[in-house]
Amino acid sequence: MNRRLQTALEIFFVSVIILDSFLLFISIFIPLRPLSFMGIAEFDLFASIVLLIGYILRMRGRSASNYIKNHPNGILAVIPIYFIGLNILELYSAIVILKILCLFKIFALIMASRQVAKVVDEFVEKSRLIYGFSFFIVVLLICSIVFFIVESGVNPQVATYEDSLWYVIQTITTVGYGDVVPFTQMGRLMGVIAMTSAIGISSLITASATSSLIQKFKEERNEMMDDTVSYVQRIEQKVEKLEEQVARKEQLEELNRNLVNIRSEIETLKDILNKK
């Protein structure tokens, strides 16, 4: 597979896995509307299918049993727990058990993202983008949860957690539609934290990405220099071999001339002896 295509696929896999993990997390700990909850279940089904495809692509040329044995967490990661439990088995009374299973699935998804996206994982580790992304997730969760707690019941625009999450996301991204505004002082503080965090997050991500690109350019330049030095060394070796062959040929020609002279002298000596 082309490396660029592989990288693009891995970025897609990681993006889906991260979004699925985040949605599963808020579905476990945050009260959501039934419609939103079922939407998360459907997206989890989509993410499970995508991850299964990623595993199949990664398994090419390998034994499926050995691969599953080496990556047992992959089995849990590709099971759409909510969709099977609610849409197929209709286990609405066992929603707590389903949430506990989804909590384990989140950890399995984190491990799975490293297995199906090794190129992206290496880039993230080198660039330290994980710190910026983790900071973004923490700010998003804390601000949205606190905003919902302090604004619900006071702010008519914040009826559900989804309203709070929508406000924090548009604040962090500096979009600011203005359809949701804080009523309480703590709600305004969460907005300030989200806005100022956006500056830090963008700066951190930009710095990490720039540093990673510079490091990549240095590595490519060093690799080109090593290739050039290696190529020059090979040329020098070939030139030395040619010089040795030319010198050997000159020696043979000189030896041949000496043999001709010796034969000529022998013939002359023979003629002299015959005359006598």
C-alpha cells in the first residue's frame, strides 16, 4: 500500500476512534437525551466497523488466530456494545452493565488506535501532540460539565448537557454563535477558561507540529547526505578498481613487450650460433 494512502487511512481511523471514545465517555457519566444516546450507539456501530476494517488491513499476510492472540483487546474494541445491547437484545434494564462494558471498551479503543495506526502513533509521540490534544479534551470535559451544572435550571438555553457541550465547543473554537450565553458568574468563568485555553491549545499544537516538521526536514536532509556520501564512496571504489585494472593491463603490456624483446634476442642468438 502507498505510504501516503496508508497514512491518510490511519488518520481517518484514529479520528473515528477518538471521537467514538469521547462520545462513549460522556454517555457513561453524563445524562443525555434518548435521541442523543441512540445516536452515540449508531456512531459506535460505525466506529466498530471502521476499526474492524483497520484490523483486516493490518492482518494481511498474517494468521488471524495469531493476530487475535497477540491483540486480545481488539475483540472488545470492535463490538458495538450499545447497539447490540439496546437495538438487538433490548437490554434497557441492564443499561448500567452496558455502560461498564463501554468503559472497558474505551481502554480497548485506546490500545487499538496504536495497533492500527502505527505511523500516526509514531508521529504523535515524536511531535508531542498528545499533550495538546489531552489538554483540549480535559478543558472540553471540565468546562462543559461545570457549565452544565451551574447553568441548568437557571439558564433556559441550557436544558441538556448537549447544550453545554455545544457552548464550550463553539467558545473553544472561537466561533461564538451567541445562541447560548452564560447567566451565572461561574458559567462566565468557564467561558473565559475555554477562550483563553483555545489560545494555549492552538499555540501548543502549532509549536509541536512545527517542531516535528523541522525535525523531519533534518532527518531527510541527513538521510540525503548519508546517501550522497555512500554514493561517492561507491564511485571512489569503482574508480580505484578501474585504476587497478588499468595498472594491471599496463603491467601485462610491459611484460608482453619484454617477452617479445627476449624472444627477439633469443632468435638473434640462435642465428649467431648457427653461423658458427
